[in-house]
Amino acid sequence: MMEGWRVLITGASSGIGREVALEFARKGAQLILAARRMDALRQVREQINTALPGAPDPLVVSCDVSDSKNVKKLVEISVRRFKGIDVLVNNAGIGVYGDTGLTALADFRAVMDVNFFGSVRCILEVLPYMKKEGRGLIVNVASVAAMYGVPFLGAYCASKAALVALSQSLRAELSGSGVSLMIVYPGYTQTEFFWKEKKVGRVRRPRGPYSSPVKVAKAIVKAVQCQKRNLVLSLEGKTLPLFQGILPLLIERVMERIAFQLRDGQEVSHV
Ligand SMILES: NC(=O)c1ccc[n+]([C@@H]2O[C@H](COP(=O)([O-])OP(=O)(O)OC[C@H]3O[C@@H](n4cnc5c(N)ncnc54)[C@H](OP(=O)(O)O)[C@@H]3O)[C@@H](O)[C@H]2O)c1
């Protein structure tokens, strides 16, 4: 159980973040839920309070992670209220899907600003408190798309690969400090992410299989309890690094084929 754990989750208003919040609440954690949509956050809070009457009442805070002042305020409010943060889950994320060569610079920047800099902002604000306490965990929700640049996800893959690189650097630097870092690599998960993502052109998305956000959330919270350092959540994610090491040309060919089929309007499965 996680009674007394203070857990701050960004992007808690829907999808994986909402399910992670529910799963932490079941374990008795004190939650701080952040996102831009306050109405959706309040619904998550209500859901927790109704389903789990004994669980601590979550604090909901409106926060746009692409705004440094918002993030600073989020962390200040959280620390003032709960005297610290034990777990930071950097989950807020957005996507752009379509021809990478036709994607506007503003869209590259927007994705980086949420997926990469949004996490950086939260880390820079939370880390001093964790270091002072000599303990804490940062969970960065990356993606299998961080492992290899997949077709029509250039901006998204770049933002998640940057997050992984930053996480690895920071993890080494934090060694011995009591603060640890976990990288999560979800595969395709059935959430509203796909209907909110910006579309560039008319390229198809691969059809499933998609995992459920409940399954992903349960795996994340279990991995936190087991102090895992990396959590890879799909078969593609588990096999891709192996093939990349031994048959890199095969992966290139598969990616080219997927790009061709998706542009051509054909149905394809994932990698
Ligand atoms: N779904 C997948 O297949 C998949 C696969 C791999 C990785 N992921 C990653 O998993 C994470 C969660 O995605 P999801 O699938 O659960 O999608 P989702 O349902 O769309 O959730 C995204 C969350 O991020 C929040 N968000 C977006 N922009 C924000 C901003 N500027 N400031 C604060 N919060 C913001 C959204 O809340 P508001 O709109 O209320 O701000 C929402 O709560 C993302 O990092 C995504 O990249 C998803």
C-alpha cells in the first residue's frame, strides 16, 4: 500500500494519467492531479471520492505544463499543502501525426514544449524538494516511439527520444541521492490522444492492437512499487531493440514498408 505517498500526476484529466491516478488512489496515495481541463480533473476527483470513500481527497490544480509560471505555481501549491512530493509522474503529452517533411515548425515546437520541456519544467521545480528530503521518484512517460523514429511521427518521436535521453543523464547524476527515475515506454494505448492529435495531410494510422489505459496504469503503479527503472509495455517495444541490434537493415525496410502502405491508404498493423 502507498498510504502517505504524495503523488503528483500531470495529464491526469484523461487516458493513461486518469487511470494512473485511480490506481494510485486504490493504494491509498495522496494525489495532486494536474492538467488544463479543470472540469475533467474534477470528474476524476469525484470518481475517486465516490469509488474509494476512505482514500485521501485528491488536490486538483489547473496547469499548462508549457507555461513555466503555471508549473512553478503547481509545485508551490503542492509542497505548501503536503510538505513535499514523493512521486512525480510526467505524463502530459500531445501528438502530431502526418508527413514529417510537411509539419510546420510551430507544430514541432508545440510537441516539444509539452512532451519534453513540460517534463523538464516539472523536474526542475520538484527536484530541489526531493533532493532536500533525500528521496523521491520521477516517472517519465515516454513511448515505444522513443526507441526508433517511426513513419509520420517525426516530431512526436523526437520529443519522446529527447525525454528518454534526458532521463538517462539525470538518472546517472542522481545516483546515490535517494532520488530515482523510471522511464515508461507505452505502446499503442486506446485513449483520446488519437482524436486530439494534430493531423498533417491524410496519412492513415496503423490499426491496432491497442492496449487499455487501465492495463498500462496498473503496470506503471506496480513498477513504481517494485522500483523498476524501465518499463516497456508492448511486444514491439520489447523486440525492437533486439532486432535493431542484430538486423538494423530489416527494421529500416519494415519502416519503409509501413510508410509506403500508410501513405497508400492500405491497412497495416504496427511494427
Ligand atoms: N495513447 C498512446 O498510444 C500512447 C503511447 C505511448 C505513449 N503515450 C503517452 O502517454 C501520455 C498520456 O497520453 P494518453 O494516451 O493518455 O492521451 P490523453 O488521454 O490525450 O492524455 C493526455 C493528457 O495530457 C494532458 N495535457 C496535454 N497537453 C497539456 C498541457 N499543455 N499541459 C498540461 N497537461 C496537458 C491532457 O489534459 P488537458 O487536455 O486537460 O490539459 C491529458 O490529461 C502522453 O505523454 C503520451 O505521449 C501514449
